Amino acid sequence: MVETLTGHNRSNGISYNEILESDTVPPPAIFLEDSPMEPGVTTVETHRYWTKEEHDREVERLWKRVWQMACHKDDIPNVGDTHVYDIAELSFLIVRVSETEIKAFPNSCMHRGRAICDNHKQGQKALRCPFHGWSWELDGTLKEVPCQWDFPSVSKKTHSLQDVRVGEWGGFVFINPDPNCEPLEDFLGDLDRHFQIPFERRFVAAHLVKRLPCNWKIAQEAFMESYHVVGTHPVLMPAFGDANSKYDVWHNVSRAMSPDGPPSPHTDFENPNPESFPDGKAFQSFIHPISKHTFRRLEENRVEVSMPNGKSGIFDMYANYIEGDLKSADLHMCNWVGGKIAPGEEDTPIAYNDEPMRVFRDRAAKARREEMRPAWGIWLIISAMLI
């Protein structure tokens, strides 16, 4: 059982609102609005995270009834593009029917229930089941049934694909399997007030998927609180107000905001502290702001950890002991300092170094151009010869 007490007591650090009010640039008014949970004990039983009964309950009362983001419009930019959205044992097919219309259907053949599409596809002229070849128009209307004479009761009226409710917000495509659900606009309420970013003008530049061996709520909760920063991400504490975070709850919207810049109230820093990074670089060394242990990268998968009393030890990136009189070390810090990094990232400066990050990027880009210049020269000579 996990029990938390929601109340008005807080850390010794100033509040998120006080940080905003001290800024020389006025924040959006919505950031200063408060809508906290009611004070009191919140108890979450452990069975909600692992039992089959709870899973089935969520499928029936959540995934079959709630609006959920299925994809982005850039995932299906052209007519005939399809996107498969799976949740629990449910599967849905999102289809670009025309330049202005997107539809969704259960990803299940009306004949034997076989998935119509196993993965995302582009430029489909029709939706065709790969088992017996039944097919539908992009708008879900039954198109063709092989050996139609064997199915006298099958028609467009009886066996066209069933529509699933579709809505769009900020370029994102939402679906709701419940035909009697409220409109997406009503479900989202005044979500627009929380954003000044024109999401509808953004585009998908990359799609990253990471599958985690855990209940979905475990993964979701990790990105809804800053409580774990002190234990998991101590490297953020010199310039991240984890305990200054603010949490608000509206009807179907919850919000978590943390200030980036002020040091954590868990530390004794008054201002962002670059001294936590003795080399002035993000991945070479770090002095833990609470334990004061120093972690220094010797090479990939090899970290030296030193205590203020002089004890030290060498560990791999998983905090496994190698040698020295210090026998244990922080796993997260060993991984941060001694883990794998991309070539050239060894010199990445800390974010609040004297030189802004763009200077480092410009310098790296210039070095890369100089490295490639000989090849460009050869290409130009060949081009001139061809002309």
C-alpha cells in the first residue's frame, strides 16, 4: 500500500509562484493559477498495479470509454495512409480518408476478426484483410467479398466497418471507442489556456519508442512528479527546483511545473552552482550536492568516486565495485559520468557555463565543416568536370 498525505505543508524552498513573481519577465497568468488537490490522505492499493482484475477493469472503464491520443496528423499525411493504435488487447485503425477527413475503425475484419493491418501503411487504395481478402473503402464502406454468393446476408449495410469517434487537437489525433462519449472539445475543457505554443504548427521530426517492463501507471507517474529527482537525478539539483514544483488538478487535466534555474531546496546553494561540475563539462565529473561525493570519468565504464574524508574507489557504469577502499557508489551517478556518450560529447559544457550552449554547437559544426571540406572540394571538381 502506498499512502501519501496531500496538504499545504511544503519544503523550506520558496513556492513556484514566488519564483515566477520575482522574474523580471511577467509569466503567463495561467501559471499563477492554483488548483491543488483537496488536503487529505490518498491511499493507492498495490493491486491496482498488477492484478488481472484491475487490468480488466481499466479496459472496460478506461480504454473503452475515454478520449486517448492515438497518433499525430503527420503520421498519416497522405490519403490512404493508415496508423495502427494498440491499447491493452484493443486495436484501432486510423485512416486518412481525404485531405480534410480522418476516420478510425476497430482493427478487426468483420468476417473472422483477423487484424486488417498489422502495422502502419502508406497510400492504401482500400483496406484489405490479408486472411480471406475482404476489403473496405477508406471510409469503411464494404467494398468486396470474394465468393459473394456464399454470403447472401452480407451487405454494405450490415458489414461496413464501425466508426470510432475521432477528434483533433493541436495536430494530435484522438479516438474514443465509446459512441456515446462527450465531444473531445468538452473533454479537454480549457486545455488551450495552458499553452501559448501553437502545436498545430509543429511537425514530427522523429518518433522514439521505448518499451518498459512495467504497468503503464508506473511509467506515467514518473513524469508527473519531481519527488524522484533527489534520488534519481541528483545531477539536476544545482539548477533545478525539484521541491519548488507545483501540482494542479482540473476536471480532466493535471499539471506539474518545476522551475529550471533555481537550485534545489535540498542543497545549500543560493544560486545555480557550476562548481558542482569541477571540469565545467556535463559528463566528465560531478560533485553530489548532498553527499559531496565526487564522481570523475576515467574512461567509458570506469568511474572514480571520492569522499570528502579521502576514501575513494573505482566502479563501472553500473556501480559495480572494481577497486579501492570505497566499496559502494551511487548507481545513477556512475551511469551518468561513466556511461556511453556519443563521440564528441565529452566536451559538452554544462548548461549554465560562461559560454551559452549555442557557442559550443557552432564550434562543433565549424569543426565538422572543416573536416568535410576536402571531400566537398573533390565533389566540386567532379561537378565542374561533368559540366
